[in-house]
Amino acid sequence: TPAREWWRTAVVYQVYPRSFADSDGDGVGDLRGVLGKLDYLERLGVDVVWLSPIYVSPQDDNGYDIADYQAIDPTFGTMADLDELIAGLHARGMRLVMDLVVNHTSDEHAWFAESRTGKDSPKRDWYWWRPPRPGRTGGEPGAEPTNWHSFFSGSTWEWDAASGEYYLHLFSRKQPDLNWENPEVREAVYKMMRWWVARGVDGFRMDVINLISKDVGEDGSLPDGAVDPGLPAGGSRFGDGAPYYANGPRLQEFLAEMNREVLAAGTPDGEVLITVGEMPGVTLELARDVTDPAHRQLDMVFTFEHMGLDHGAGGKWSLQPLHLPDLKANLAAWQEGLADAGWNSLYWNNHDQPRIVSRWGDDSAEHRVTSAKTLGTVLHMLRGTPYVYQGEEIGMTNVGWAEIEDYRDIETLNYYRESVSGGASDGEVMAGIGPVSRDNARTPMQWDNSANAGFTTGTPWLAVNPSYVTINTAAAVADPDSVFHHYRRLVELRHTHDIVVDGRFELLLPDHEQVFAYTRTTSTSDTRVARETEETGRAPAAAQTLLVVANFSSEPAEVALPGLADVLAGEVLLTTHDGAPVDGEQVRLAPWESRVYLA
Ligand code: TEU
């Protein structure tokens, strides 16, 4: 038996291929672009690359609308390029995780094309087709089968005049939801997954996988959602369908089936796969159930709870300042809640989130580097599998354009249209979009200070962030004090120190408004460690304490850490500043200073 599953000691790097590196000058990143950066990724030390979708797609949602699961979109390259990427990663001891988007397909997928031919189509039931509301005429506002509001604005139902029915799309109208109630759909998905595993991929990141089971009545009905009276005009006729489409009744049954049918077999080389389920609205309790190894479903899930802590009354479009104690309490709850069964994923960033250094750090010239490092430290010393999103490792910032014309993201554009047509002013709406639009994460990767940040020789599909002149990988790799080298050390600590992987988490100073501090401990009497030791035959881990103390603010801070004088006198594994003023239990920290101690 392996000592522990390899993914428990791994760090994952997310590549959003459209924005990573363009090899052919068409302005869109591609697989050969990724291939050209493997040495860079190896230098950072990450174990896994998660590749956002590169399958054939009309690109309505940048590839999260898939028209053929088993072919590469020519925008990104060829299947031969992908095979080369798998081989190139494996040759470097790295692995590849593919994005699995099976809550929905593109409306241009052959399955949907067949499904929409009419009510008698053998694939009609592969999607969610429903007649208009009784007594209403199809296509008129309010006639939709339910009042659900789409993630991308408007109704979740699209009228199909030809067949006289609506189809469900939780995201864009070009992303019809698959009907997982139908066993043929599930078998088709599993077959496709087995094909990718046979090809050499090492795991899957599963897009909105907790939306696959809908709360459908025996008569096929789907309930209306509650209408929020606080919603802005334009959104107000819609209700919240999430209670009926998220975390549905058959979710765990489907995941367990997928595990049996695909995942349990592992790779052709006999290695375990890595699986992470993206789950907006997942509760801690559900995450524990899904990731408890005894349940054989998924290895870990992406929670959204911490990402929602700065959402205001208008949700993600009205960001508020973060109250640090809320973040500490939330992360601590997940650390403790998944300590004995289950496993955490750890992330600040991905292609849907604004840049963390601009969001919860301080992206001013004075504090950008240290705040980016400290955010990295606080996340990476937690228990779980850390995910680094491209550009995070050099402290890339939000672009926050003021004009809607600069944006390309469908969620942003649809929200703008819906809000303005509902009576909101351009200024108000743009004030919401600037700090949070997904395009903040999608501006091209900044490689150097040449034209277009070295991303492309052509015209980039989305403008580069002008910050590339100073913030770029060439500068960061050359500077030993850069965010890049700090992230490289964080990755290395996970590989060299078992305590980072296994140590028990304890939050310190829960109410402190500036300082984020916690310990990770191992002890020989810890039954979990003892059990693992027995299983693995390795010597018992000595009792150790790892201490993270981080100033999460742009002001100096001073705290006392009772009982930790010995640890504060111990080895400093990593720090953001020279010198470490400590007096017994008393710690003084410069703005955004953080330290990791081991004793
Ligand atoms: O995202 C799902 C999701 O719930 C959100 O992050 C969503 O994109 C939006 O920001 C909510 O306000 C996944 C993918 O990561 C995203 O890129 C896709 O657009 C979406 O699913 C549909 O496939």
C-alpha cells in the first residue's frame, strides 16, 4: 500500500490556456504555449497542472461549453499536442488534471443537436425539456417552467419554438443542462472519462459537479424558487432555484457510481487519480460526506464559503471590505471539520475570482509583494491541497477596467445588460464589475516586459494588464525576494515537512482584526499519526509545532502568543522580512509581515 495518496502532498497549478501563452500569434493561448512553459512550472515545483477546458467548443463561456468531449479545439491545438503535454509533464514527474464539464454541454454538442430535433428524439430525455407554465404561451416572459435565475442573468429556460418546449440552462443559453436522471447520460459520461484515463490523464477537476442532481418530483416537476424582494429591478421576477438544483438528492449516489465506474480503477500505471469537485453552495457537512475516503466519491471539493465572505447585499457584484475574523473562523471551521475524515482544497484564486492581492491584500507599490507573499503563506501552511492560479505566484493584480467595452466575460456582459436595462446607471454597474469581474483573472499571463507581456506576438483576445511592465515572471524569477520565490519555497515546505501535510490545525487569536495566526502540530500520541505510522512502517513523527503568524493588514501589529515562546525561539522556516523581533511571547510585525516557525 502506498504511504499516502500522492495528492495529499501535492500542489496544483491551474492553467487557463486561453490566457497562458500563445505560440502561434493568433492572440489566444494554446497547448504549444503551455508546452513551452513546462520548465517554468518545474522551477516553481508544482506537482500537478490542472488545465481548464481545451475541448471543441463555440467558446461562449471560454470552453466551459463543450461541443465534443473527445477532441481538441483547433484554437488550442491538436490531440498530438495534448499527448505531448501529458508526456512532457510525466517526464518531469508532474501530472495532468483535466477539466470535466458534465453538468451541461454546449448547445452545439451532437447530443443536444439530436435532443432538440423534437419530442420523439431518442436523446430528448438527455436534457431538461419542459412545456410552458399551464395556461401560458411559450416564449412570453413568465411562461418559463420555473422562475429560476441563471448564473449568467435572465431565466434558466430557453424557449424552443420548433418543438414547443423550453430547455434548462443554469448558465448561458448555449450551455444546456444534461439530465443525470437518465442512466444513458451517466454511462456516456463515464465512457468518455475512461477514454481520457486510458490516454494518460491523472485526474479530473469537476465543474459545478454538485449541480448534476436536480430535485425533480416524480411527475417531472421542478419547483419555483423564493423571490428575493431585495433584488434589483430586472432581476425581481426571478427566484432562487439553488435549493432545487444544488446539492440535490441523488448527488452522492451519482458520485459513488462515477467512482465505481471510472475512478476506482486508477490509471493504467496503477496510480490513484486525483479528483476535485467544484461545488458552489456546498456545506461543510456535505463536503465531509463527499470526501470521506470510506464513501468513495471524491478526494476533495472546492468550497465557496470563504469566497463569499466579502459579498454584500447585491452578492458578488457588491464587494465589501473583508472582516478578517470572519475569514479565520471560516477557514478554521473547514480545517477542523475535515480533520478526521475528508480533505480540504485550498485556494484564493481561479479563473472566476478577482486577483487575491487586489481583493484581500494591498496591491499598492508599497505592499503588493509582501501582501501577496503573506496571503500565500497563510493559505499554503493549512492542511489540504493548495491550488495556485496562473499569475498568483507573481502577485498579478486586478485590471478593473471602467468601460464595459473592455470586458469579454459572458457573466459580466450579461449582468451589465440586465442591470442597465433594469434601470441601473452605467456608473453604478461598472463600480460593481471593476473589482470582481472574472476578466480580472483572465488578462494574459505576464511573462516579461516586452509588448503584450510576452504572451503573444499578435493582438491578445483580452487586453493585457498594464502592470506587466513591472509585474512579470522574468523579473520575478530573477529576483530572489520575489513573490515567485516565496511561492516556490511554500511548495517546497509541503514536500520537505510532513507537518505541513499532516499537522493538526489550531486557530489562535480568533478575534484579532489584523493578525492571522495558527499552529499545526504533530504528536506521537496522536492516534491518527500512530495509525498512519503503523500502516506505512515509517518512524513515528516527533512531536512538533509549526506556527504561522501573519499580519493581514497594511499597519504594524503586535500580539502576544501565550505558551508559544519556545516555538517563537525555534527555527524560522520562512519569512517575508529580515530580522524577527520577538520578545518571549510578544511578536511585533511590520505591515503584511508573516513568519513560519518550527519547533
Ligand atoms: O463556475 C461555476 C460557478 O458557480 C461560478 O464560479 C460562476 O462562474 C460565477 O462566477 C458565479 O457568479 C464554473 C466554471 O469555473 C466557470 O468558469 C463556468 O463559467 C461555469 O462553471 C459554467 O461551466
